[in-house]
Amino acid sequence: MSIDVLIIMGSKSDEDVGKKATKLLKELDIPYKITVASAHRTPKWLEHLVETSEAKVFITIAGLAAALPGAVAAHTIKPVIGVPVSGKVNLDSILAIVQMPPGIPVAAVGLDRGDNAALLAAEILAVSDDNVARKLHDYRTKQEEKVKADAESFLED
């Protein structure tokens, strides 16, 4: 089975954030795989994963120093989305992802926003995949309907 998105978590402790991404990718019928690799503890394994992956987009989930997104970006020209994981010092993971050096960009979403990373990956894929574009449109329509229903519930009082 071919995959469109490879999700790499820095450790198993990032699994809850990863599940946010996989839930949305499943809902949008986007093929994905999820795994664990560390920029620091398994650098050769990470390089192998990235360089042999058929994925079109990478989602990387990391906390603390959050070197994972940059390490992945260093081994590919495909889009890399970084998801900073919250912890005792949230600023470290955010800055590590958004402050990449010139020439090696990484897209960043908010703390623990695996769901937004999946949506951004879908938007990237939708540029060349009409089926994904339709599913994204349907997803947004459902979001709009939910907000309008919430608003109506307050107007009825």
C-alpha cells in the first residue's frame, strides 16, 4: 500500500498528539504510516526512514529541543510539518521548529496540534489531488454546519 503521509514521533510519549493526526487522516481517507524515530538517539534510522519513504508529506512530532522536524527536513525536499509537543518548557519546542536556518524550512502548527498538521498535509496533497480537495471541502462544510448549529442553540433561548 502506498502512503501519502509519514508521521514520525520523537518518542512513544508523543502518541496522543500522533493520534490527533491519524484520526483526521483516516477521516479524509489519506493513506499514512506512523512510527517513532529520534533525531538524537537514532539518527541513521531516521535518515533511512526519510530517504526510503514514498510519502509526499512528513509530519514530525517532537518536544523538548524538537530537533526532529529539522533533521527530517535535512534529508528531503518534500514538505515537513513540525508539531511542537507541550511540556514543562513549551517555548523550547516551538522555537526549535519555527526558527529553522535559511534554506531548510519546516512548517509549524500549534502546540499538540496533530489535527492541524493532518489538515495542512491534506491541503498540500489537495494541490494535486482532486479527491483530497473534495474531502477537505466536505470537512470544512461540516465544521461550518457545526458552528452554525452551536450559534442557533444560543439564539433559541
